[in-house]
Amino acid sequence: MDILYRKATSDDCLALAELKGRVWNTTYKGIYSDETLQNYDVAKNQSIFESIVANPEIELYLAECNGTAVGLMTCGKPFRPFMHYEQEIGLLYILKSYQRRGIGRGFFELARQQVKNSGHREFLVSVNKLNKPAIDFYLAMGGKVVLTDEKQMKIGYCV
């Protein structure tokens, strides 16, 4: 399976919004309410992705398999500042049928390199504390839990 990682453009934002909706429907079933999942707004998320593409402090990447988007990741300045962390992986979504095939690891290595190239030595990932498969992945990638609250777990990394 050949995966191409590339920076997203504004032309990709609709496909990425649709991809995120598909990922949410499999990943967050039982974590988020059915109403929340059913009310996922593609147009709103397309607009959010367009604003990310336009933001010079955040990179939006996508993973493609045979020309089809199968995953996405943001890396750069945190959406919400936390402690001393100046970089984060803000989003990392991969279609369920493409998980456990090395795509997440590829994204992670891309993020590590970007953080290092930007002159920073560490970054943060926030994850829903009920998303055990994602937590297991993030910890396997070498992260250390720096906070757990009622909704999220924050995991820190050094590059």
C-alpha cells in the first residue's frame, strides 16, 4: 500500500471535512452522543479546514492512498495554549479501514520533523480520554501523560 503524505490546499478542504465526518462516525460512536455524530456539519468543518490552510502557524497534512484522502493531521501552534508547549498535533484522523497500517506513525514522524525544523524541542497531543485506541497509540509513540481531566488527556513529547 503506497501512502502519499502532502500539505493540504484549499482544494482539499471539502474532502477533508467529509473524511473527518466518516472518522468521527466510527471512532467516536459510543463516546459522543448519536445526536452529536448525526449533526456533524461538513460545511462548517470545510470552513475550519480552509482557515487552517490559510494559517501560516499551522500545517494541515493529508495522507492519500490511490488519490483518495484516508487521513489528516494538523501540526504547529496550539489551538489552545497549554503549559509551556508551543507546538502540537492538533488533529490526527485516519479512516478505520486504514488504521494499524503505519499511517499514524508516518504522520507522527512528519510532525516530529516539523517541530524540530521549527526550532522547538517538544510538542503536545490532546486526546479524548475515552478514546483508548488513540491513547494506546500516542503512548506507544513515546508520549508521557502530562494531564488528565474530565474530558481529555494531554500527552507530551520530546523530539
